[in-house]
Amino acid sequence: MALIPPPATRVGDTLGTIATPSLLIDLDAFDANLAAMAAFAARHGVALRPHAKAHKSSAIARRQIDAGAVGVCCQKLSEAYPFAAAGIESIHISNEFVGADKLAMAVELAAHVRLSVCVDALPQVTALGEAAARAGVTIDVLPEVDAGQRRCGVTSEDALFALVDAIAAQSALRFAGIQAYHGGAQHIADWHARRAEAHRAAERAGNFVCKLEARGIQSAIVTGGGTGTVEFDATSGVYTELQAGSYLFMDGDYGHIAWDGALRWRHSLFVLSTIMSATRPGLAVCDVGLKGLAVDSGLPRRVHRPDLSIEPTLTYVAANDEHGMLEVQGSLHDETNALLGERILLPPGHCDPTVNLYDQYVCFRGERVVDVWPIDARGLSR
Amino acid sequence: MALIPPPATRVGDTLGTIATPSLLIDLDAFDANLAAMAAFAARHGVALRPHAKAHKSSAIARRQIDAGAVGVCCQKLSEAYPFAAAGIESIHISNEFVGADKLAMAVELAAHVRLSVCVDALPQVTALGEAAARAGVTIDVLPEVDAGQRRCGVTSEDALFALVDAIAAQSALRFAGIQAYHGGAQHIADWHARRAEAHRAAERAGNFVCKLEARGIQSAIVTGGGTGTVEFDATSGVYTELQAGSYLFMDGDYGHIAWDGALRWRHSLFVLSTIMSATRPGLAVCDVGLKGLAVDSGLPRRVHRPDLSIEPTLTYVAANDEHGMLEVQGSLHDETNALLGERILLPPGHCDPTVNLYDQYVCFRGERVVDVWPIDARGLSR
């Protein structure tokens, strides 16, 4: 018998028996988010290509496609493999890449799926075109333009024209449109300021589209947008495709920005944890820290009870590698020992890198585990 | 043929061909650290039980045991499985745990290895004793005392006595000594202040040992200490066993504290990354961000060239999920495009949670890959 840790749970188990820490999805909230975004995109006549970097799970991608998504985005080439293997037919790599290791993956993927990728420099185009031609595959290419993020993407129309010309010169590449993603706009807390920044991003993207049209080049796809700006992107008249990902889960970072528009997303992602030490008045220690919660966007802002109600007397105040420190207020302050063995649910500060720490989602409805989904792209960052 | 990403590298390859991002070990530096700590512990007549949470790899644990370590520490029960499966015979769980899922793992592990665990509350002792008796196994138990960390561990001699008595009342449990770990002392930047805090921790631990002796109870093991305080712990006359882990790798957090004593550790752990976009003067973007570098203790403080020399013109200034932003100074500032495709080595800010993001170490000497070690306890946080 192989000596491996027992499974964390089985379908049909109650929440009270799941091994901790585990990453949980409240399927009622998840389903509501999934359906709401699909309906929103359909209503506005824009394609939805959700970002799979948020969930890294082909089981979830399949549900998004079944609800009307045209395919998925991946941020890295290796990340695309489990989605391709699971039969997702259209994958967009929303990122630039350089190097022989990357070209080998791109042409292998392109032999199995309709692959599109981003470029923002001529050497990327040449290398990809030559590799694709050698492999006998065709790859759709979307130059990335800088829509305000100041990260990747070309900043001038001349640079964009040069890329489009270089793509045209490669028989194995096909110009498919442009990518204009503005990550910095997503988390602007004030709704009106966020809307204004999203409008500026769309304006920049639209300007690049017009400049291409003036040269007789149509951008079939203008892809971008994220959970924070999707309501503005969809009505911009510029974007044809939305890349939102976090809407399925929400997280602390998105949860605390203002949502003044029609869209509301529910928190569906939680880390289940157990209080395993409580020797000091006012302090309890739970079994999830840095290795089970990404803290780059802050600690969990609330502590929930297993019935999802908020536990007002506990505050997650610090994360060590495998310990979470909980400040205890109220009547339990002097009797923290009474908390030993209690289970809590923590909404992660940032969903994407938290998901990347786990190998599976434990999906529940009410009190029961109803499904377990592998996070099959976990760790695939190449 | 299964559609899975190709291997990142093969033994014999040069550094220039490794797929990025990858987690690299400079084996010359690693071997020096491994040997230096083994010699240090032997010289001072204390047992070395390195903390496997730092490396999460049975291949590394095996090398530590071969160099004289008495066993390993794990922070979680599930983490111990790959070490037990690999034949490591003595494993200490340096942490408290509560719950049926944990008890099941404890008794299964105890059937395969000499297992010791920590407790700091009576219900933990009772539950463990009953589970061990039912399973027909014996488990060594070390009550944890608070040595100044203010996290887990009992704070009074009465609480310690109660635990020792409860252990004695369980036929399947054996009192083996105490754990006194002071994590807060490890990273104090000033060497003298760190030494003073380590002395206070040893004094607290020694006081608990004396109080037990006054009741006729011998603490065969007093375990604790970490990379930052090991030089003080070893000569304290209190600690019989050292739990240091990070010494193998070093990281930004340990690298920037003062090392005024005889011990010096070399940076052996690096993330290899490729610059994949550089469209703006003064900015280059590399392919590793939050999903390949833990940032809880800060960003990489330096950028190295593939020959390990420091690249003074590049500074890693921000991490997005899969992007690293590099500020470019000097002559390359206006010609960042020239950096496209360049490879860099980044020493992580915090080694433990960075290691937990990868499935393997790529071990190199000079220009060549000489080994690949699985990180077989990656993600095992239960």
C-alpha cells in the first residue's frame, strides 16, 4: 500500500469532516456568478473568453464553455495544456513569450487547439512564425497594445503597424485583432474613477483599431477587460471579447471595491481552516497561513462560520508559513481555549495565487460536499 | 500521446536551455551549507533535525540524514508522508493539530516511522492517546512551551505539568521532552539584539526544563532553534536539538540580517526567469510574478546574471500574477528592447513559500544541470 495522505473529503461528506486546510467553492454562489456573467455578455453581444488563470481547472472551463464562453484565456503556454487535453478548443495566450522552450509548446498546442497568442516585439513574431511554419501549424496573433497598464504592449501606432506587417509576412501566422488589457483599472476602489479609467483604456484601444482601419486592416477581435471593468468594457463599443476571470470567485481585493452598477458578484471561494491552538487570552491560531492563502493583496478581511455567516469576534491578523493568527474579541477573549477545534471559512485576499496553492476544489452546497474538481493547471507557470 | 507540458530540462542541459520560470539550486553553495551545518551541530554536540518545511523534498532530507541529521521536522502531518514513504525513519511534527482527519494521519504515520508531535492543550493529548491506543501505535509527545513567540505553546508551568500528567495517563503516548521555538527571534536584523532574544528564549525553555526536573521529570529532548539563532541555540546548554531549515537555501529575508558570528550561509536558491517584454524605456518585464515568487517577505532584493554575478542595472520592483516588473538603469534604459530574451536569476524574498510553488528543483553546477529533485511534499499543508 502506497504511503500517501488520505483524501481530504469524499462526495456526500459534511463540511464538518473535510480535512483542513482545504479550498472550498460554495456552488450556489459560483453558479450564480457563472450564469450572471454569461447572461451579461450575451445581453451586450460581446464574446466571453474567461481567464483560466483565475481557476486553473478544466472542470470549470468546461462549465464556462457550456454556459456560452467562446474559449478561455491562459496566461502561460504550459497552463494551456490541461485545458487542451480536456478538449477546450479555443485558447488565447494573453501574454508575450520568448525562447525555444515556449515556441515548442506553442506549436504543440496549435496542433491540438485553435491557438492565439500576444506579441509586442518583432523578434517574437519572427521566431513564432518560423517555428509554426516548421511545425506545419497556423497560429492567430494579436499584438498587445498598452491600454494604460504600462506593462506589456506597444505604445505607438508605428510599432503596431510594424508588428502587423511582420505577422503578414509569416505564412503560418494570422493577424486576428489586438489585445488591450488594463489590469491597473480593475481594482480602482471608487466606481466612478474606475469607470473613467476603463473609458480611457477603451479609448486608447479604439484609437489603435481606427489607425489600423485607416490602413485597411480590420481587427476582428479586440480582447481585454476584467472583472472590475467588465460592465464598462462590454458597452464600450470597442471590446469584442471579455477576459474576466475572478468574477466566479470574488476575493478580498475585488470585494472591497465599490460596485455601483448593475453587476454584483458573490464570494464563492473560501479556505476552510481549523483552530488548532489557543493558549493565550485574545489569540487563537488556525492551521492556514502563507502556504494556503496568498497575502499579496492583504489578509482575509472577514472570518466566516461554517454556515457562511460572519463571525464578528475573530479577526485574521497575521499569517506565518502554516499558522494563521486570529485576534479574539468579546466574551471568548478570556476563554480562547473554547475555540480549539472550531472550523472557520476564510475568503482569500487574492483568488488567483491562492488557487495556485491547491490541487483541488471541494465544492459544497449547504452542508454537503457535492463535487471535487482537480486544479489541473496548478503550478503551470511556464 | 498524452498532452502534457514538456519537461523543463534534462540532466546535462545548459542553464541557457532550461524552461522558465524554474526553481534552481546552485549545488556548490547548497553542499557547502549542508556540510557547514552538519559540522556545526556535531562540533557542539547537539542533534540536527532540519526542518523539511523549508525544502519539502525527500531527496534533500536524505542528504541531510546522510550528513548526520537525526531525522526531520515537518510542520504538518500530510507533509510528513513523502518523507515517511522515502524511508526517513524519525519525523517530528513541530506543530499542534486537532481533528479526526489529523488523528488518522498521525496513527498511520506512527505505524511507519518513529513519530513525535507537539501539544499545548489537554484535548489534543486525550484525543491522540485514544487514537494511538486504538491503532496499536506509540507516539512520542513534546509539549510546546512558549519561548517568546507568543503563538502556540503553554505559558505556565502548571499548564505544562498538566500536559505531562495527561501524557503519562495515556499508555500509547510517551513524554519525550519539550519544544521551545521562537520564530520571532530568527529574523531580528541586528546580530546582538538577535543573540539577546535567543538567550531569553533559551532561558524560558531552560526554566521549564528545571521545573520539570524538580518534579522528577527529565526532558530527553529540548527541540527548537532556527537558521537565525542556531549559533546561540547550540551553545545555550538548553537545546539538545536544532530545527533549522532555511540555512540550505538562504533567502532575501535571512540574507539581509547581520551575521557577525562564525556562521555564514550562501544563497543557493534562485528562480530562473526570462525577460519576455520590454517596450518602454526603463522597464523590462520578466516571466515570473506572484505565482513563482512568494512576496510576503519582500521582492527579490537583487537580480543576478546566469553566471551568478549581480546585474546592477536591473531592479525587480513589482510582481503581478505572472509578470515581474524590472526597472532598468544605465545605458540600457533607453534600449530596453535589447533585453528581450535575457535570462536572470532571482533570489526569493522568502524561501519556504516560494519552494511550495514548484514541483521540482533543477540542480546545477556551473553551466550544467546535474540533477532534478522532486518537491514531493509541495502543497501538503494538512
